[in-house]
Amino acid sequence: MFRLRLRTVLLVVSLFVLVLPVAAVQVLRLYESALLRQTESELQGQAAFVAAFYRNAFRGPRTTAGGAYGNPRAANSDGPPETLDFAASPVHPPLPEAVEGPGPDAVARRIGAELAPTLADAVAKTRAQIRVVDPAGSVAATTGADDGLSLGHREEVQAALRGVGVSRLRSSPRADAAPVAAISRSAGLVVVVAEPIVLADRVIGAVTLWRTPPTILDALSNKWFLLLQATVLVVAVVFGIASFTARTLVLPIRRLAQDAERLSAGETDTFERRRHYRVREIAELADTVAAMAANLQWRAGYVRDLARHVSHEFKTPITAIQGAVEVLRDHFGDMSEAERTHFLDNVASDVERLDRLTQRLLELARADMSGASEEVTDVLDVARGLGNDAVEVAPGRAPARIDGSAAEAVLTHLVDNAFEHGATGVSVQATCAGEAVELRVDDDGEGVSEGNREHVFEPFFTTRRDRGGTGLGLAISQALVRNAGGTIELVPSERGASFRVSLRAASEEAA
């Protein structure tokens, strides 16, 4: 089952949260650039119209003049038209004021007088400032108060009089620090367009226009439905992010909290283990909690069974001691020396059994509380150190990760168990298989019957209770091996009993 990582979920959510404002800003930026290009296009269209009017008026009989009129058109004036863009186009200083000049020539003056009423009528609708200049840059027609002055010093006009149309962004001389300036980049700017008036490959004048482009707020003031759609989209995306986060993080964590509450209340049997989690870390946490619940359930059953067995094992010798004490108290004077000795020997035997049970129970408790150890122990060397000539240990080394005292206790219990069940010899061998060390302990004793094989590791299970057996040796060995990260099992054998102990291997260098 595919699962996301928690950091992936958080990254995705963070990216969505980041993308929303960034995307909104980018959309506004694109829209603002579109408004800028629209303004430029409108000014270029108006310039083309004025230039066409001027050319037609120039061809009339009233404007015919002898000789070559105007400026020669530059050879490189047919390049692609410039397109303004906030990201690429520089912002130039404000437009220079008009200066005194010689005034327009007679031809330009006549055409300007004819064009002026049209410009005055158009300015109310276009909101653009329009200036028409003669070949020397003097104003022949205007929508302002600079009639007769010179604009020849302006860079846009100079380019247009060479036959090159230009578009530029300039700062407005009335730019202020209004709040809209922080929102819209077009606030405080003007779009300047200058186009040549060309006739017969001669520049007979130029048209220059400028206007402030609309701001974002101006453009959106009549776009309330579009704003409503954008708001609904943003709310839907935010709701989707919240739902995704809730389903992948909040709800699973809440379920785990409820499971933890049930565990703390001791309800290990009702723990839900079939829930599916899409986030890997939460799934791992859920598996850990489930394992903890299973372990607690096993521990509860283990403690319950152990308490029952302890009660049973202690009850028998205690009852026998109580009976012997009562008989001695009531009939001590009437008993012979042999009878008193017999009862006292029984009491001593039962006390000795209780002492053995107590010692083994302490060993079992310590074994249950032991943890995995990173200590490296040569288990074959430990077997050789038992000091029993009847134990045959294979040559070589078998380094494993287990505490030395735990390894000694496991081997001691296995060897003692073998001799208690009639063995005359025990062999200990070890093999390394990948990341595990496999230890085999074989004996030639009476073995384990088929009916008892599945009970040999149960606490207090013994077939030698009448001879002092406590039934805790193998249970202690199993606890020590399990807590060391290994396993122990009784395996089939042709003769006697054979135990296989698997432990975590350690390298020869670590040993």
C-alpha cells in the first residue's frame, strides 16, 4: 500500500499555501502587463489615425510646396514595433517640458489648424495627451497649451522624426505615494508613444501621445463577477487543503489518541488494528501502538497465568508445612524421635522447595526485564567455560550479540535440563547463517514426549516435580533469548532432546 511521508504532506500543504498568494500576484501581474500593452496599442492606433489625417491634409492643394519637404527616413526604421512590459521595459524620467522654438512652418501650421478641432473633440474620450509636430519638432496641433513650442529635445520625438516609432514608460511628474501605488505598478507611470508621419519615404512630421495606464483597482472596479469567481476558487482551494490535511493528519492522530486512551484504560482486547493510514510515519506509529497493545495483552495474560501457577506451586508446600506444624504442635510429646525427625525433614524439604522456587522466580523476573544488548559474546567460549567434561563443545568461535551472563544462564539451564532427564553427554555446536548465529544443544537423554513438546517453555511445566523440578529453567532461557533479539525452540531429533538457539550475529572484528 502506497503511503506518503509526513514531510511530503507538510511540504505539499505548504506549497499550496505558498502558491495561492504567489499565483494571485502573478495573475495580477499578467493582467497589469496586459493593461499596459492595451494602453500602448490604443495610443498607437490613435497615432496612426492622426498620422493618416495629417498625410491626407498634406496632399491637398493648400499644402503643396516646392522642393523636398521633411526629413529623409532612416534606413533602419522598419524593425519590429517595440512592446512595453513591466518586467523588461525600463522606466525613464518624466517628460521634459516644451521649450521656446521657431514655431511650426506654414504647411504644418495650416494642417494643425485643421486638425486641432478633431483633437480637442477626441481628448475627452481618449484621455490621452496628443501633440503633432513638424519636421523640426515644433508643435503644430495639440490638446494642451504648448502650441508653437518645441518638443524636438524629447528622445521619443527625435526618434519619430527619423522615421522610427517608439514606446516608452516614463514617470509621471505628479506621482504620489497613494496606497494604490503599493498595489499597482502602473500607478505613477505614463505610456509615451511617438510615431512618424511618413509620405513618399519622407518624414513630414510626427505624432506623440501619452497617457496614464489604468491601475489594477481601476480595471477591477467593473469586474466584480470575476472577483467573485476568484474568491470562490480561493475558498474552494483552501477548503480542499484543509480537508486534505484533516484526512491525512488530524483524523489519524485523533484516532491514535483514542486508541492510546483505550490502552491506558486497559482495553487492549478492543484495540483497532484494521485502520489504514496514508501517511507513512503515522502508519508506523499505529503499527507501534498496535504492537504495544499486543505486547500489553500478552503481558497481561502472562502475568495472570504466572500468578495462577505461582499460587499453585507455593500452595502445595505451604499447605504441607502447615499440616506438619499442626501435627507437631498437637502430638509433639507423643511422637517418637523418628516420627519427629520425619515431620521436620518434610518441613525442611518443603522450605527448600520454596527457596528454589523463589530463586527461580527472581531469575525469571530478571530475564523478563532484560533488554537487547550490544555486548558481543562468544557463545562457544561460554559453553567451554561451564567446566563440565560431559559437555562436548565444537571448535571455533561464534560471536553473538548477547550479554555474557545471559548466555551463560541459557546454556546452564539447557545443560542442567539435559542431565536431569537422563543424559550422559551434551554437544554444543554453532553455525553462522547470514546475520544470525545458530546454536545447537543436543543430548542423549530420554527426550521429550510428543504430547509435552508444545509445553516445555511454559512456566512451571515439569515432569520432575517429585524430584524437585521447578519447571522454570526453560522459561528463563526463552525470556533471556527473546529479550536479546533471538529465538529458542525444541527441534525434532532421533535421540534425546535438541534445542536450536538463534542469536544476532556479530563480526569477528567486534568480537
